[in-house]
Amino acid sequence: MRKFVTVTVTATATLAAASLLLSGCISSSGTGDETGVQGASTEALVVYNAQHEKLTEEWVKEFTAQTGIDVVLRNGGDSELSNQLVAEGDASRADVFLTENSLAMSLVEKAGLLSPVDPATLALVPTQYRPASGMWTGIAARSTVFVYNPDLLAESELPTSILDLQDPRWKSNWGGAPAGADFQAIVSAILETQGTEATTAWLTGMKNNATIYRNNIATMKAVNAGEVAGGIIYHYYWFRDSASGGENSGNTKLHYFGEQDPGAFVSISGGGVLKSSDNSDKAQQFLAFLAGVSGQTILGEGYSFEYPVGGDVPAKDPLPSLDSLNAPIIDPSTLNAPEILDLMTQVGLL
Amino acid sequence: MTPPPSRALLIIVVVLAIGMLVPVGYVIEATARIGIDELATLLLRPRVGELLGNTALILVLGVPITVVLGVGSAWVVERTDLPGRRFFAVLSVAPLAIPAFVSSYGWASVIPSIQGLGGGLLVATLAYYPLVYLPALATLRGLNPSLEESARSLGLKEGAILFRVVIPQLRLAILGGGLIVALHLLAEYGAFAFIRFDTFTTAIVVAYQSTFAGPSAASLGIVLALLSVIVLGVEATARGRARYAYVGSSSARPAQLVTLGKFTPLAILALVAVATLATVVPMASVIRWSLATKPEMLDGLWRALIDTSLLSLGGAIGAIVVALPVAWLATRHPSRLSRVLEGGYSIASSLPAIIVALALVTVTLNVAPGLYQTAATVTAAYVIIFLPRALVTLRAGLAQVPESLEEAARALGTPPLLARMRVTTPLLFPAIAAAGALVALGAANELTATLLLAPTGTRTLATQFWSAASSIDYPGAAPYAISLVLLSVPAVALLFAQTRGKKP
């Protein structure tokens, strides 16, 4: 009898301990040795991060070293996190939202979830790299490019505009990743500059002509392998791969559309402070750091190859300067995520 | 006449059933919320037609192929005099140890242009044929050979005996295995996404990533749920009134082995070819890439191992806690009510993992925000998805524990509950352990639901593998692939031992 009781009590205790351990461990697992979101004290800043993790971790490390403020990251994709913020509403625990593209940020802005950014921070970033509304700021930029395989496509055959790609002669000759937020941002630039009808026509052309890949890297790799002649991606994937040996880009070249063509769209990565934040001072400090010289230098000199936008920090060699790219001038707040998704769903790309 | 179940037991089972039916509830609620008009707009478009076509094709083509491979392997291994039979018996189960998404990553690195229906069929049939092979093997071992002997004595050739006598007796195994393969094909995400074969499940994940748990994702989910119900219906109709035996019976005497004679090299070649394609090609890829792995790529591995172990342990404990009452009810107090309740548990588990994940996201966001994106939600998902494994194992274990022992204890004066705990429960420990192991190992490989539900900063082996493979970082993904395969081996060994008739 005693043995039975002992065994039962031990078993129950073990199970209880295991479940406590389980919930404790999971809730306190964050990036590195930082405390997780549930266990976060009010001092730690909660950042919903849709930018590349490695870059943001570099930023966070330097920020914490400079200011002593702890930062906790929730990593995810542009669309996922922006939709999550909208769904969470006022109950969100996020203090800062960082995106790769402006589409996700303008979705959150339109839902009325952002606080205005400190004017001092806004002054650090030139006007073409932030929205007129002042509700968020640009922290980095990336350019649309057409990556192509010179063995399959001669220079004279290159498209002069991204709109050319809907022509029948481009059938099975180019690829893209419509499921990703990156590509959706590029489509939103087409919508903003050409209007709904033209965009629907272009998307239909894409549905007929393009090979669909899961993301930018898969597209670039396919072009490199000669599976498809060209593809629409963002510039930095090419430069990053090139700098680390060119395994997925060695057989390819980049073509910039320029001429203020929608294909020269420069997408702004955004940073914003959430209205629901309890830590808005620290949040504003973080944004100021990102847009200022320290943050932009980390971006400009680091592994990322994205374009710095503030603090007069130059882009890393061998990137062509942002001004020379002749991007179309678009206020990033005006980009319309839900309409893009509707159009792409209608056409059958999503 | 079995005694009626206690009220407490019934209440527990019903309450748990309600929890298990959350995914079904979500599908119904989403249909009502979105409304028929908008559903029609969302669904009656060419893209959905494409998805439907792809999904239907992979089912209609994939299931028969797996049946042929599975039954063929089982027959050759069990009923012929093939040299090295026992080696091939084990080899034929090996593909189960490699998760389908690892297999597709392996194939994509060998043939980068693999894609579409052909690619999907190749990867999926090779990954899933063991799911037909195992039940076919178990049934073959248990068949009474007298029917075959009569046929032989009446002059039928071996080939005719195979098709006219043996295979009809395998009907239940084929239907059961085929059903499981069909449900896996419907639910598969990683393998198909990697090689760009679009099905409903891959489209739902894409819709989720772009629009969160909005009407777009939900509408596709409704169709997927309908397809699952149709598959279940087809199987139930084909099965008729026959029931699957939970406890295998052994045959009176071993069957006479068929002499392969001049077909021996052909048979060996066929088995080796299938095994090579299913196991060797993916694993060789994984190992090749792991040789290129740099030490810094192993950074997250330890953390992922811990998180994976904790989450799957939680899932295992949860699944046992949920499965025990209904297993008890079904075994000790079988009745129409217990069958209905058991059926309720099974329906939710037949729904693809993506639906379970979508349901839990929606429910937690709207009803219990504190639980949203926590370990509890992931654990709940694992419990719902993997319950059948626990249920089947526990039922088999319970069926083997005679009630008379407990009755004897009660007759000797022990209070009923104490008798149950002291006598029956210890005898159940092996079944409980086996059930826990199967659930935990399934949960460790789970990708789809974990992608949607994992809390911030929690990385499992599967999600880390997926994020590396998606960035075409093959060497970075390889260590995770190897860990996943190593983790699966014990579960496969367990399944194989169960098939062989050994006690779990």
C-alpha cells in the first residue's frame, strides 16, 4: 500500500514538474539569452521584427550596448506580423514594428495602430524615404531588379520596363515569388503608378508567363541554374550571394530598369512605434537609433547589402548609389495591401 | 452483459470530445461567418479549380501506387522464398523514418527541376507506401493459409492464387492503409511546397502568410475539410460493415512459401530499386550536404532539440490523458454511444494539421487571447493531430488486460478505483509508454501546425529545417534533417514490432 502511494505520488509530482518545466521553458525561450515575451519585464522593449533576423540582432546588440535597454524580438514575415498586429489591436504587446517592405507597415498605419514618430528622428531621414504622414519612418531600402542568365538572354533582349513581362514573348522566360511580401510590394508599386486595370492585365500576364517560386532566393537560384531566363527579385539577395562565393548567382547578372519605371521600385523598410505601447519613450529611442548614424552604419557596413537611408551613410561597395537608380517617386503610405491581395487572388496567383 | 460506464467517465469523455471537435466547429463556424455568397466568390475561380485538380490527381494516382508498392512488398517479403527476406522486411519500413519534407529536400537537391504532379507523386508515393505495407504485412501474417492451400490443390497457379485468394483477404488492410495515405496526401505541406506542387494545403499556408486567418485561408480550409470527409466516406462505404480488428490473431500454422524461381532476381531488383529511391537517395543527399555544414550552422541545433523535446513530451502526455478515458470507454463499455464518441474523436484527427492550426489560431485569438501563440496551443494541436496513434495503441493494450484480474481484486475487498489503479494500470504501462512514444515522435516531426502556432522564439527541429531549406541553405538544413530522421527511427521500430505481433 505504502509502495503504491509512493509510486503514485512520485509519478504525479514528476508529471507536474514536467509540465511546469515545459511551460516555464517555452515561455522563457527567446532569442539568445533574452527573456521571452511572456516573461518580459516592463523594461525590455518588445519588437515585432519582420526584417532579416541577423540584421536586427546586430542592431539590437549595439542599441543595448549604447543605452542599456533590453530588447526582445518576435520574428516573423511582413504579412504575418502586420496581420497579427491588426488582429491583436490594442491588446498587442508590441512596442516597435520593423518591416522589410512598406506594404505591411501601411496596413498597420491604416488600422490606426501607430503613434507619430519623433520629429527629431524624422529629420534624420530624407523625405523620399519616409511617408508624408510621419506615422513611421524608413530605416532601410531595397531596389527591384531583373536578374538574368546571360547564357539564355542577350543584353539586347532585356525588358525595358517591368510591364514588358506580360507580353507573350516572355512566356516561360521569367520567374517571381508572388506569395511573398517582397513581390507584393513591387506589385503595389505597379498599382500605384499604373492603376487597377493595367495592374490586373499585368498580373494576368504574369499568371500566363511566369514560373512561380517560393521566394527570392529560389527564383535567383533557378535563374542561375538556367531553369528560367530571368526573374524579378530584390537587389541585396544577389549581392549577398555574390559576396559569399556566388553559388546561387555566379551565372547571373543584374539589370536595373531605371527611368522611374515601376520595375525600378525602391521598397522602404519601415520602423514604427505602436500606439498600444507602454514603453513609447524607449520605442522612440530605438527608432532614433535605427535611423541615426549608428544604426545606419551597421546597415551600410554589415552583411546585409540593403541601402541605408539616413545619417548620410553611404551604401556598401559595389552597390550603385540609391540616387542613381532613378526609382519612381511613390509615397510609401499610399501602397495598398488588401487591394493587391484581392487582385492577385482574382487572377489566380494566390 | 457489460456494466454501464460510470457517469464521471462519460462526462470526461464528452468534455474532451468537445475539445477535440474544435477544428470541426471552426470549419462550420467559418462557413456560417463567411456566408455562401462570399464563399462562392472566393471559391469559384480558376485557381481553386487548379488546386482541386492537383489535389484530386495526387489522390487518385498516388493512393493506388502506394497500394501496389505496399502490398507488393508485403507479399514478396512475407509469402515468397526471397533470399534476405528479413532484411527487405525492415528495409521496406525505412522510408517512414524520413519525414516527407526531408525526402523532398533530398530529391530537390539531386534533381533541382523536380516539380509539379510528377515530382509530387514520386516523393509522396515513396514516402508513404510503408503505411500500406505495414497493415498488409500484419494481415498476411495472420491469414489462415487453408484457403490458399485449397486453391492450390484445386490447380490454381500462384499468380491466380495471389489475385483471387490472397488480395481479397487483404481488403481491409488495403482500405485502411489507403485511407491513411490519402489523409496524409491531403495534409502534406512541406514536401509539396518544396517542389512547387500546389495543393489546397500549400495554398492555405500561402493565404495564411499573406492574409492571416482571413476568409481567403478559411474558405480553402472549408474545401479541404470537405475533401477529408469525402475520403473518409469513400473508405467507409468500401469497407461496409467490416470492422478492423484491434488485436491481431495469429494463424494456426505458417503458410507455404511461394517459390520465386526465375523471378527471384526481378523481385530483388524491384525491392532494391524501391528502397533505393525511397531511402537511399534522400539520405545520401542529406549526408552529402551535412559534409558541407559549417560549425556555426549548428548554433540553433541544441536549442531546437530542447524545444522540440519539451513540446513533443507535452503533446504525448496530453494525448495519453485524452485518449485513456475514451479508450477505456470503448474497450470496457462498448456500446453505440462509445462508438459515436470514438468516431467524434477520429473526425477531428482526420482533418489536416493546417485546419487544426487555423482553428486554434482563430479560437485562441477570439476566445482565449492569453493562450494565443503559447506552448499550450501547440500542445493542443499535437494532441488533436496525433490522438489516433495513442488511441489505437491504448485500445490494443487495454484489450489485452483481462478484466478478471480487476474483478478478482475487487472480490478480495479492494475498493474499485484502487483495484483499477493497482492492478490494471501497471499492466497498461507498456501500452501507455508505446502510445506516448508514438505521439512524441510524431510531434517531433510535425511541421505545418508548428509553423503557424509556435510561440515566439521557439524553434523546433522541423521549423528550423524548413527555414534553412527555404533559403536554399542546404548545408544548414542537413543537421536538422539528420536529427529528425534519428528521432523517427525508434517510432518506426516500435510500429514494426507492433506489426510483427510482439507486445508494445
